[in-house]
Amino acid sequence: MPSIPRSASVSAVIATALAAGLLAGSSSAAAAEVRIHDIQGATRVSPLVGQQVTDVEGIVIGVRTYGSSRGFWLQDPQADTNPATSEGIFVFTGSNPTVAVGDAVKVSGTVGEFVPGGVNSGNQSLTQLSKPAVTVVSSGNALPAPVTVSARTVPSAYAPAGDPAAANSINALPLKPRSYALDYYESLEGSNVRIGTSRVVGATDPYSELWVTVKPQENPTVRGGARYGSYESQNTGRLQIQSLVPLAQQPFPKANVGDVLSGTTEGPLDFNQFGGYTITARTLGTVNDRGLERESTRPQRRGELAVATYNVENLDPSDPQEKFDALAKAVVDNLASPDIVALEEIQDNNGAKNDGTVAADQTLRKFTDAITAAGGPAYEWRTVDPENNKDGGEPGGNIRQVFLFNPERVSFTDRPGGDATAATKVVKGERGRAALTLSPGRIDPANAAWENSRKPLAGEFTFRGRTVFVIANHFGSKGGDEGLASHHQPPVRSSETRRLPQAQAVNSFVKDILKVQRSADVVVLGDINDFEFSATTKALTDGGALYPAIKSLPRAERYSYVFQGNSQVLDQILTSPSIDEFSYDSVHINAEFAAQNSDHDPQVLRFRP
């Protein structure tokens, strides 16, 4: 199970809240009896934060004995009448608790607001008691009845708009659990909750957790997921599921998107760094396999050029042969051996070993040999080696984009001179048609937009006598963006400021091609790391230079990645105006499955140049 780093101390959180004017500190609570709902209060920040409380009563509803966030959940069986105040709370012990589920206890300790991931993460805080003194009064007590979380109880609106005077924070706003999903979940923080049979929308991951939705009709994909189709379609019914039972005692079930978690799943509602509100299950439902299959696209027809993009997730020669074989089989069987494949995240010949190696010929030879062994074509490749540690990604790995192409179907126009720092340009070639000065070549590598990021790779191909320009991309990652459950609403998406100038640079280059040859066939593809509705995609398509081909699919089929239970677009293929008829396929072979060869689904475009 994943541990929750306690990198933000209680004192740091208190200092931040005091500086923001959200609360006033004092050393101890009033002498009157303090109950859990008094500690939780009716906002996200406890009115008693920083204070010592004595003999807080409740029943233990869950115990966590793994990771760095060890402790137990305590719930008051005598609820108040305010739906905004939670009756549960987490007691952080730091070591294995000595209490058991069903114990009636009294706890004295310090009220804190712990921020999973640290104050700068933007995450909401978790109200807790720390440095506890615990007295067990009795054992074997009945647990407070769980609150059933369902499509009926979770509001359709995700979150209130943040307070502009508090940098769009919702921390100090009164909770409205009947109006907003985040407020509803917050009003149950630390309490005993249950869900009934629910569809899996995020497959079991390596950290033994999965995602379900309690709203089966909320933005469903054709294969059982929950589609994230706009910044306002957060999918309010999503919940993360973990287990309180140690893995050594009960392995966590393997589930794919579209499977069903049947029966009752019940336990305390937690909030963690890796997905927000999470049911930490004492009782876990049973996974029913609904038989999700990996897709295969159709072969290209006579006269069709098939172009694909595939992020192969840090592939290097030290990876097991099984990974190479599985990726190769996918290219041959699931992608039907495209004529051109743009690869992202090809690492150098010794992977993450940080010794100055930048060549990737051994990686590519091993991969292309595996494709041939799987019954595919004898692909050739073209790429430009990056400068050492200048393109981001895993230190020492030197990831880059690569073109694979089938020489039996398509030819590559080599124009030498391209290296890590040389910029390819567009010139007027034979018969006034556009041509690249360097092929393969990099687009504007000195542009500050590409600092510590992958530079676009441009190549000139010929298919049946027609020139096709292909530009392979791997834009800056979403690292640093706040999660959807941030206390800032809307969340801060800081990484967008990096991708926007990257998109503008590629758009400008495409316009250079079209300025010379209006009818040029241009394909821009890769791991764009952004949604089809994002400002990044709008910048790529500016002036009608490109069209995001994934928009040709029905909405329920538009996704290439699954993150925290949301099926979304990160990988894209965009086309110039001359490519006005095409066939597009997002080939779902990875993102929806617990067993993955990559975390991305490849994309395929077929058209007649």
C-alpha cells in the first residue's frame, strides 16, 4: 500500500492558516466537553486547530498498521444535527496502534490539519489528532452505522468556486454537503461509509488501489470508464478504494476498467495525496471480471498511409525481454503494423545510468528485432540524439522521440546535418513544394520553451509519390499541477504555462510549411500531455493549421490515458487541412488494465495522401 508522506508538519499548516487569517490560535480548548463534530467544525479547517483536547470519546472504526501514516479512525456514535460536521476523525499514532476496531476509547491530543503532499501541493487538509494519549474504556462495541454513498447522495456539482480574496481557496467556506460533491465527502471525513456494487473506472495499480464510481451514468465511456471531457466534468461519483487489511493477509484484487466491485465495501473515508477522498476498506467487495479485452485496429487499406504514436514508457535495453516482446506484439497485432510509428520515451543505450551516453541504437535495435520476431515488418528508424540530460525525463535516460517506418511501404527523405542543437527549417523545394532543410531535424531547439523538455522531431516521408511531413512530440508533463480535489477551486494547473509556448512553436512551424505549400500533408502527433479541450490544443490548432483527429470519434471513445479514475486524452494526432478524410482509432490496450506494458494507449491515423 502507498504510504502518505507527512512532509507538512502540523505547525507549518497552522502557521499558514494563521497567516491567511483563517483561524486564531490558542493553547487549549475550553473546559466544556469536546466532541468530534466540535473538532471537525463546518468548514475544512478545524476551529480548534493547534489546541489540546481531552477525553474525546468515540468508537474505533478502522486501524492502519502499514506505511508512514499509522493510526486509527475514531467516530462518535452520538451525532449532532448538523450535516456539515463530520463525526469521525483520524488519530495519528506514528506506530502501530494498540487499539482494535470496536473499542470505545477516550483520546487526548493535539488538533492538527495535516496536508498530504505538503502545503505547496494544494491538497486539502486532513483534520486529525496527534500525540495522542488513548484510554480503552470497553471492547467489542457495535460500530456506528455507515453512511451509504451513492448516486442519490452525491451532489452533481463538484465544488464551490474558491474565495478570490483567499487565492480561490475553499478552506474557509462553510460546507454545503447537499450542494457540492467535495463538501459532501468532506462532511464525512474520517467517518464510517459504505458503497454498494460499483463499476471500476480505474484499474488496480502497483500500490494496491483502484477507483470506482457510484454514478454509473456519469460520463461513461464505451468500455466502462468515466470520461473527463472538460474542466467541468470532474466525475463526482469517483472514489479511490484501498484496503486496511495488510497484503500479507489478504492480497488486493486485480481489476480492470469496466469490472464490477460487487457487494459492500465499507470503512473510514480518508483523504490522501494520491487521489483525495478514499475509502480505506475494512470490508472489501468482490471483483467481478467483465472480460475487458485489448483492442486491435484494422489494417490499412490499399492506398492508405497508417501513422501511429506510442509512448513506450522509458524503454531501454536493460528492460526485460518480455517488455520488448509485449510492446512489439502490440505494434504488430493491435496496431496492424503501421507504416510510420512515432515513439516517445525511448531511452539511451544504458537507460538511467547517468554516464553521458546519449545514443539509443541498441534500444532501437532490440525493439525492431522484437517486432520482426513477432511477425512485423523490418522497420528502419530515424531520430536525433539529445544533449545529455537536457531533455527532461529520468536523469541519465535521455528520452527522445523516434520514427519507425516500414521501407516496403514508405521512404524517408534524409537531409543530413540534424543534431541536438541544429534547427530544421522550411524551404521551397522542387516544383515550389515545401521541404525540410534537415530531415530528421529538431524544431527550434534553442527556444526557451524546450528547456529541460523533449524537442519536436520533424521528418519528411514519401508515400506513393506524395510527401508527408510528420512531427513527433512529447510535450512537458503535468507534474506540479494540483489535483481535482485541491482546496483551490479551480485547481492551479501550473504546467500549462510550459506546454502553451511549446504548442505555439509547433503551430508556427506547421504554418511555415503551409505558407510554402498550402496543400502540404502534415501530421503532428505524440504525447501532447494535454486534453483535446485544453489551451495547449487550441494553440496547436490556431489559425486552422491543424485539427485534433481524436475529435472525430464519438465523445465516449475519446481517451488515451486513465488517471485517478478519469479516462482522458493525453496522446493526440493532429492533421493539416489537406488531410480532410481519414480514419482514426484510439487503440485501448494499456490504460484500462491492471497489467500494462505502458500507461498510454497508442493512436492510429489512416488517410490517403
